[in-house]
Amino acid sequence: MLKLFRVVFALIVLGMGLTPRAQAALSDIYDSSAVTARLITAENGIAEGASTLSAGLDLQLGAGWKTYWRTPGEVGLPPRLDWSASRNVAEVDMAWPAPERFTAFGIQNFGYRDEVVFPLRIRLDAPGKPARLSVAVELLTCSKVCIPQSFTLNLDLAAGSGLDEESANRITAYSARVPIEADAAGARAFKYALDGDDLVVTARAAEPFDRPDVFPEANPAIALGEPDIRLGDGGRYLWARMPILSSPDAVPERLSLTVADHDGRAFTGTAEQLSDIPTAPFHESSTMPSWSELAWIALVAFVGGAILNVMPCVLPVLSMKLNAALKTGQSGAIHVRRSFCATAAGVMAFVWLLAALLYGLRGVGLAVGWGTQFQSPLFLAAMVLLMAVFAANMLGGFEFTLPSALQTRLARVGGARGYAGDFLTGAFSAVLATPCSAPFLGTAIAFALAGREIDIVIVFTFLGLGIASPYLAVAAAPGVVDRLPRPGKWMVWVRIFLGCTLAATALWLVWLLWGVGGVWSAALVGMLSLLLFALLVAPARGTAKGAGSIALAALVLAVGPTFGTGSSAGGEELAGPGYTWVAFDRAAIAQAVSRGEVVFVDVTADWCLTCKANKALVLDREPVRSMLDSNDVVPMQADWTRPDPRINRYLKRHDRYAIPFNAVYGPGAPNGIVLSEILTADAVVRALDTARGVSDLATAQN
């Protein structure tokens, strides 16, 4: 079709000097502040025997306004043209000039700004006879808001001759921007591969690229981020990587790919999928943080870890250690030092193990997050089991002891009994600290998980040292234990209190399991753990009690993950006090903002205690509650209680690996305002007001 356009215009140019100019044929004009539209034709009349016309839909876009390409990206609509009201028109072929890229809300859209002419090849029913071109146009124009445009253009062409030089030149110029087939352009090797959540594409050209851009065309369910484009082989080899913001499973086996260069060249072809990831022409060297920056991040991690010791997540385990200190405080400084060092070692072991696991998962392309172990029904079931066992221990059901033979062997080599329990106490304190850590450690964790191996080692090491700092302090000055009150009857009440605290923690974990694994999983785990607790505190002794306890523990671990998990950010609406949460949909953010609305995104989870505090203390109170209930505000909640790859990708897009996470989008903040992990009413109100911006919708519609 493009070759035919160019042949027609070549004949036009040759005939320009031989044919006298006639009055230009003009269509009616649609005019608004967003767009001015008209039909133009190269011919001012229909010559005798002519069977085709060269025309164009000419759009002049207002300052700051844009419209969309045939593949607009995740948000947007391509122009739709209806020629059914035309006369003496058999067929209309529309060509699409190469687009440019727009970025808003973290979403890539493809389209046009300032002006564009869509070349049209019109075939007549009756060659040489007068025709009426009548097109009903549906067009989406967007600036701070999006306004659908619906209008009709009419252009009558009588029999005659003559050329409109200005219109012909405009149609020719935009026809030259229409991508041609890759083979005709000397381009080849259109390939693509999936690398985790990234799409990698390649292309080769006979002439070197200048500043190319890449526009994959697939089904509308695919949303892609901004590409990382690199050139090799003297500029003839193009390699591009772009993040897939929707599901990678939606990428088809054969992908249409358009490449548009800054010099005006554009070509399109079909990319075939590769099993191997294409190699980049070169690797960009990342900017290494300075030692002062690394020291600051390490300090943040240490202080954050230390603060976690006073959070309610860690309180039950600290209570256990306090009770152990009261019991062993008279055993000598050496034993106290070893006991607390063992607890600190347990903290460090878990933190290092978790760092290695997170790094390994990241290395194989999986999205990871801090605290996401609480999304696992098996993990929650195991924690309920352990809390039940420890509660039974505190209430005097049994004592943690090592076999006598092992105690004797440890004593001979200078060991002391109970260190295994101390080690596990430290590990459990670190485990329970993770869902409370985001307000204090969000920056450090993001820095570590997005950085190098050494960054991960340093940040997680200082995080562990912060959590272990109370135990290390006691180990350094074991005489502190001597200042604790002497053992007595009051310790019985302390143990009862601590046992009840652990039981309450177990109930909280069962509630989390309800949200993650379902009601049946939570009910069975809770019931079996209660039976295990009752068996452990029963006065009976012997093999039967031990075998029964082991059997119940095995059942708890088997039942926990039986009922599976599902996506937690479904389409249901969630009630709030005075307002309604809309379920998370990243594409809906842009759609709402395009209507002039403000979107408040809240990424939360049942296991995130800070999220609950933010909601109770800020979001559900005035003045924030009334603002979230406003007609122009959309409260959108992303529930990360269960694993959800959409939320993973959304957080990763913002370089976040922990929650709570809150962001506000609006006409005044299309790319979002990210709030602090610990919300304040003033910060939320200020962000909502800023996101509203200044949008004169009434003027735009005139």
C-alpha cells in the first residue's frame, strides 16, 4: 500500500507543472481546544477515469494534547473511522505513521503530539464520477484529562482536475513515516525472548540505527515498561529489554515489532520467539555507592533492627528470653554470656539465611519481598505450631532439655545445656520481626535487594546486629542479669503471663492463616494446635504422649498448605468506614486520572501490623476519611496477604520490597506521589491536594 502511495505522489509531482491549479477542495473543520480536524486530498477533483484518491485525516493537536496509535499501549484508544455515509466510495485503507512514546503513571503509551496526518487510499465505486467523502471519527485526546472526541467530516469532490500542492506535500510527508516491511527496509533478525518478567527483542538493519525506539504489538492485556535500548555492530544491531508490567504469559508466540528511528526510518516485522536470551551488545556499568553512602545505609539497618525489639511482633520471643534470664541469672557470668551469644547467633543465622534465599530467588527472576514468608500457609502453620509448643512450655507442661548423653558430651568439651534453645529463640525473634520492619528498614532493604552482593551482605548483617543488639549487650555485660529480681513465686505469674502472650500470638497467626490459606486451613490448624497444647500441658508422661505430640505436629504441618492460596487482589470492592476500597488494578489508575480523578493506592496485608496502624490511626480518621470518600477520589487497595505477581511487579516498579506502600496519583501528579511508610494525616491530605492539581475540564471540552 505504501509503495502505491509513493507511486501516486510521484506522478503528482511530475504533473504539478503541467496541470493548472484549481481551487483547493476543503472539508468542513472540527475545532476544539484539544484538536482541530479536517479531511484533505491531493486532488481537487476526480479526473476522468480515476479510480483512486489520495487523502488524509489531518489532526492539529492543542498544546499538551496527544492522541493514539493503532496499538496505543495499556491505556488509550486508537482512532476509529466510519465511512458508511460516503457516496461513490468502495474501500478506504488507512496508514499509520510511526508513533512516539509517552510515559505517565509508569505506563508506556504510543501515539502522536502536535500534529499528524493519517494517509488514506480511497478506491471509488464508479471511476471518474463525483464522490462524497463522509467520515464519522471517534478519537481519544489526552492531556491532564482524557476527552473523547466524536465528529463527522464531509468533503465533496466533483469531476475535474487539479492538485492541492500543500495537501499533497503533507500526505507525502506522513506517508514516508509509515513503517514499511522489514524485508523491504533491509532489516532482519526480528527475535524476542522472555527473561523472567522482561521482554528482550533484537533486530538488525543494513544501515546503522541512530536513535531508535521499539514498539511491540501484541494483545491488549500486555503492558510494557520503558525499554533499555542498546546498539552494537556499528549501530546495525539493536537489542532492547523492557519490563512486562502485566502477565508474561500473555505474550504470544509471534510478536509484531515496529522500530522507528530518529532519522525518520521506520519498519515493521514479525518477531519469532527464542529459547535463549539474546546477549546485550555491552553491559552498562552501574554506579557504585560510596563508602559513606554504604555506611549510612548500614547505620539505618542497624538502628531499624534495634528498634524492632520493642515492636509487638517480637515481644513474645523477648518475653521468653526474659524468663530464661530470670531462671539462669544465678548460673554465673560465663553461662549467661554464652546463652545470650547463642541467641544473637540465632538472629544472625536467620538473617543471613533469608538474605541468601532472597538473593537466590532474585537471581532466577522471581519477584521477592521482605516479610513475604507470611504469605505461605506452611510457614504460618509452622509458626502456630511453635507458638503452641512454647506456650505449653511456659505454662509448665514440659521443659526443653537435651538427652543426658549429649549433655555429658557437651560438658566435657566446655559446652552448656540449653544453647540450642537459645539459638532458636534468636532465630524466632528475627522471623517475627520481618512483618514489622518496613517503617524502619524500607530504604535499607530496597537498597540491598536492588544492589550488589556486597550490598546485601552489609545491609543484612547490620540488620541482624541491630535485632541482636540487646542480646549482645547482655553478653558483653552479663552482670546486668544479677540486678534482676531474685526468683520467687512471682515468677509463676510471669510464666503464666508469658504463656498467655504466646497463645495470643498463636491466635493472631491463625487469623493470618485464615486470610492466606482459607477458613478450613485456619480452623484445622487451630484445632490441632489446641489439641497439641492440651496434650503437652497434660500431667501424663511417657512414650504415648511424645508419639501423640509428634503426630499432631505432623498433622498441623500437613493441613496448613492443603487448601492452597490464591490471588488476593481480585475484583471485589472492600468496605471502609464511610468509603469503599476498589480492588487494585494498575491500568485503572491511568484511566481514573484521565477522567480528572485522584487515586489513593494502599498496598497492605493482614500480616503487616504497620499497615493496620496506618489504617486505624490515619486513613479511617478525619480529615483523611472524608477526603477518601470524595467523589473525585478513588481509594484503591492492593491486598498482599497472599502472593500476587501484579502487586510484586507494581512494588518492583517503585523499587520497593516491603510494605506498607502508599502512593497518590492525579492530574497534578500523573507519575504518583509516594508516601512514607508511617502515614500522617497532614502528609496524606497534602498529597491528595497536590495530586488534584489544576485542570480546567470545562475549558477543555469547549
